[in-house]
Amino acid sequence: MKIKTLIIDDNPFILDLLSDQLEQTHPNVAIVGTASTGAEALEKIQKHRPDLIFLDVELPDMSGFDVLAELEGIDFQTIFITAFSHYAIMAIRFNALDYLVKPIEPKELAHALRRYRSNGHTHLNQHQVQLALTNLKKNNVQDQVLFLPTQEGGIKMVLRDIVKIEGDRNYSTIYLANQKTRISAKTLGYFEEILEEKGFFRCHRSFILNHQHIDKLQKDTFLLKDGSSILISRRRKTAAKEWFHSF
């Protein structure tokens, strides 16, 4: 059975390019329509009931997230399309959503479709989208929920509950305020990228700290409210102190 696909983007060039790439190299994809505004997208989603949509983050009349928020239910998977916007990509990556950066490379498109086919948990993508919509409405970023996909589905953590994250090569250990820990197959570099603007800082090669759980700065060491202490690396010393005093 072919994948019923809807493409939503306000750039006619992107619509044509993506349509041509899908039609020429992905015969298992059936394009049921295209849309260039949020209002048109909502109409065609209701009409065609797609399995998959390619959704531009920024449309003339509303954002891609606003389009999804208007729907009563999401029974399809979403691959976001975005220009290289730091804010948009960080929002998408933080919520573990799939995306393609314009201009869309055929190789990256093939990878995205491969991920779609291998994802047997369609509900997982839908849940992540709903979580992203909820996170975007939070006034305090520390109230946002971090979602980490796992083989069993995924785990969720409120940012304010994360005390620190310790990296060990290709794995990271997340320490929570309730003294529990979570192991993630994501690297410390991944967490540094998605959390850098949410009150977290990498003060050492092996540690990222949450500002809310720091008791005080003593010389070159952060003393945490749980009684632990983390040494600041020499090359991060100045930036770490500036970060700490910015709150």
C-alpha cells in the first residue's frame, strides 16, 4: 500500500522539487495534494486523511505547529521542513521530531522516509508532536518536558527535575531531583545542543548542570543543592561564571 502524502510549504519551488523527488525515486509514495498556507493545509488534511505530511515550520498565515494545534487529532506522521533557523531546529530537535533542512537533499529525503517506514510506533510520532505543542505554550522553559525515544517507546522528564547530566562516551546518565537516574544512548554533546538555552550549561567535559539545582559557586567549583560538587574545567571557567551570574 502506498503512503498517502501531503506536502505543505509556501515556496512553489520547494513544492515542485519535493514532489518531483518523491515521484521519481520513491514509487511507494502517493502525493495526494499540496498546500501553501495553514488554512489550505487544514482543509486538505481533513479531505485526504494522509499517512504522512511534509510540513513547513513557517507558513504565511500561521506556523506549522499552529496547523497541528488546530487539529482535533493527529493520525498521521509529520516530517518538518525548515530553512536553517536556529530557533525552529532547536524546537524540533528538543522534541525529538523529524525534519529536513532546505534545500532538501535527495539523500536526506531517503533517510527520512526510511525512518518513517522503520517506525512501527506511529503513535509515538503523534505523541511527540502533541508534546511539542504543549512545550511551546510553556511560559517557563524549565516547565518543558524532555522526551527521549527508547526501544520501548520513550521516557519523559520535566526539565526542572533534571539536576545534572554526566557523559560517558556514547552514553549519558541523567540525575533527577528524586535521586533516580535515567540512562540515555544520546551523547553529552546532543544534550548540550538542545538544552543550552534552557538554563543548562556544560561546565566540564563530562557534565552539564541545571542552574536551578546549583547552590553556589565556590572558586572553580559548583556546589549543588543535593550536596555534590562539580569542578569547572579550566577552558570553560570564564563562560561558566558568566552563565551562573546571568540568572
